[in-house]
Amino acid sequence: MIARGSSEPYRGTDKTPTAIAGELGVRYLLTGTVRWAKQPGGTSRVQVSPELVEVTGDGAASKWQRRFDEPLTDVFKVQGEIAAEVAEALRVALPGAERAQLAEAPTADPAAYDAFLRAEAAWSAGANTAPPALRQALAHYERAVALDSTFAAAWGGLARAASFLYNNSTPTPEMGRRAKAAAERAAALDPDGVEGHRVLGVYYNVVAADNDRALAVAVAAYRRAPGDAAVVVELASRLRAKGRWEEALRHAQAAYALDPRTAGRPGSVALIYLWLRRPAEARPPADRALALAPANPSLVERRAMVALSEGDLAGARRVLRAATEVPAEDLAAYVATYWDLGWVLDDAGQRLVLSLGPEAFDGDRATWGIVRAQLHAWRGDSAQARVWADTAQRYFTAQLRDTPDDAQRHVVRGLALAYAGRNAEAIAEGERGVALRPVSADGYVGPYLVHQLARIYLRAGQREKALDRLESLRKVPYYLSPAWLRIDPDFAPLRGDPRFERLASGG
């Protein structure tokens, strides 16, 4: 069975059933039409005409079809009846619990459901990272739960959006509380379902930084719904955080097989291969993800990172230039922010970032400042780098008053202090951040923090300590491949050093 997200792009298509089945790798297609009309007296009816089509080498043949004509309020009952009859036509036993779940209406309020669908569309556009899209999704989820306070799926969506907004914008205790409350509400409303467990896992990982609890609830969700692609890929993410990368890869590949046309599925596979330093294997799923969602800045950057992992800076820049469906300002700001890749932008892209105000960074002046500091340093203007680094560290200091245990902000504040020339403070901050979230506790975020500490040491003149950290990174999955080290300007001062040359040659 292929997930709904993979079949959604075929809405309104003129492709033949044979062509669609071939692209999806399936034998059966469920097609149909939906119409609704207002009746005298103000009631509305929905007419659904589904058809189950079997596709073989000889073509396509109808295996089952039926016409439903019901009040609009019974649309979810119709959904359940269609699922049951299709399962019967395929001679597949549909368990009673699943049959009941399909027939159950997620909400009795059409306006709440409309708000939920708008939120889901915004969520997909933001790909879990872009704050503007996350804020839009959050507003729609909040409208959905305001209209129906028992709408479990909407509470789950609200929890996810709030969790990722906490992580990808300025973190505040209030946003963390909103994420936790929404996740707990989703779980309470549907204690036997998977959504509550799934979003609790997101909260524990992204906000609470408790990867043991995050994995436990992800496993619980998976046991309930091993065929749900969203649940499977969530488990892959939690396994990544626990450093269980090969297991994560298997689950990410399984989610991709279940849902091959949702861009995040091949994107997850590509990310894992990238961290495993297997760029040749990362390239096909990264290309596939970008083809499915060319306007997604995260997937554009990920494909560029595959090129960087192969030592191909020119190729990475070609990927960025080819991403014409992403507004140039949005892409440049995104790349300069996430994974600190402003150096990958060409001269025009870097100048564009330097022309942007804090609004391009979701109003986060700390991020705006550190992006500018790094760009000025890479461009050889150490005086401007120091000025903007000092600005950034002051804003990071203010943010840390609200979230004192935020490991990433301690490390990035340390980086800002290093650019500002305050070396002793920089090292203390960087080491504190790494201690708060070590690689042993988080196999995904932890290596990034060590990477930044190596940069801090290097800027502070502690070459041997920087090399110690880089050598430790070679022992764990992380995207800094030998080829990447050879082209990354941050490590130019180490070139010629025997220890570094061994790392950069793969030794």
C-alpha cells in the first residue's frame, strides 16, 4: 500500500493508470470522483464514485466500483465503507479496529477540518524547518483546535509545529510549554492511536532533548502502526539521535518504500547516507527529493551538501543556482543559517545575505549577527566580523537567560565570542555546550556541536585541540568527509599540518 502523500500529486492528472502504477510500483489503483451539492433546505450531499483498477502487463481492468450518495456529514463513514469494500475485493482482511478507525470522523466541524488541511499544506511547504511556514501552520492548527477542542490530529500538528518552531527560531519557554501541552493533549484524546505517541517523540527530542523518552514513544507508535510511513520515518529520526544509524537507515528506506512520492522520505534516506559519509549513495535519493519538492530550501541545501561531501564546491553552487523555485533571498538566508554554509554561496549570494535585515532571519538578531560575522570573516573583513560577532553574542546572551540549558546556543555564542576575539570566554562557552549535549547523548546534534567547538579552538589559536575534535568526529557518523575538509575555508589554516592532512586524505 502506498501512502496518501505519494498519490496526492496525481490529482487531476492525465496520465494513464498503467503509467501511474508503474511510477508508484503498485498493481492496484483506487481512483474516483467526488462531487457535492447544496440541497433545498440548506443540507449538502456528497457523491463519491470510487473504482478499484488492476494494472497488469495487458493493461488496466476494473475490479470493483460503486457509487455512494450520502449527507456531507457522513463523508468519513463513506471513507470507511470504501476501505472495507476495497479490502474485500482484494481479499485482504481489514481488522475491526482499523475498520472502525477509518469510519471515525476526525472532527465533526467542517471548518476545523478545513483549517487542519490548510495547516498540513503549510507544514509540508515548510519541511519542518522554515519558520515563516511553521508560523503559518501553527496559526491554522490553533484555529482548528479552537473550533474543535477534541480534534486529536490537529493537536498533534500543533505540537509538531510548535516544537520545530522552538528549535528553528528564537526558543522561548512559552513555545516549549505550548509544544508539550499540545502533544499531551493529542495523546490524551487518542490514547490507543499513534499520533499522540509520535508527537510526544518529537517534543522529547526537539524541545526537551530527552532522546531516551523520544525513542521509547516512537517505538510505541511504530508497534501500533508499522505500515504508517510518517510513524516509520519518525522512528528513523529517533534512532539517528541515539546514534543507531544503520537501523535508522533501514527504517528510512522502509518509509520511502511506503511513501515514495513524499519528498521528505527520500530526503531522510539522503541525510542518513550523507552522515554515514556515503555521498554516492546519498545522491540518488537527494536528487529524487529535490525533484519532488524543488521549492524546498532544506532539500536544495541537502543536495548541495552531497556535492560538498564529494569535494565539489562548484557542483554545490550549481545546485543553489538551479534552485529557481525558491526566492533568492530566502534560499541565501537559509543556506547562510543552517549548518553555517554561507561560504558555499557565490559572491553575489553572499552580498545578497549581507543586504538582508533581521526580518529575513525570523527577526532573530542573534542569528542575523552570527551569519554576518561569519560572512565578513570568510570575505576577509576581520573588523566587521568582530563588530557583528559582538552583536550576535549579546543577543545570544539574552536568549540564554530564558533557555539556560540550550546546548546549541551556548556553542554558537562561543563561536561569536571567538570571532570577537574573546578567546577564553569562547572556549568556555563552546565546551559548556558540548557538555550539555554530548555525542553519546545525541548522535545527530552532538557532532555538530563538536564541529563548532573545533572551529572555536582554531580561531582561538588552539590548533591541537581543534585537531583532537576533528579526529573524534571521524569516528562517528557526520557529514564532514575528508573531501569536505579539503574545501572548507574554516580549516584552511590547518592545511599542511600532518594530522590534518591525514584526516583530509581519509587516513
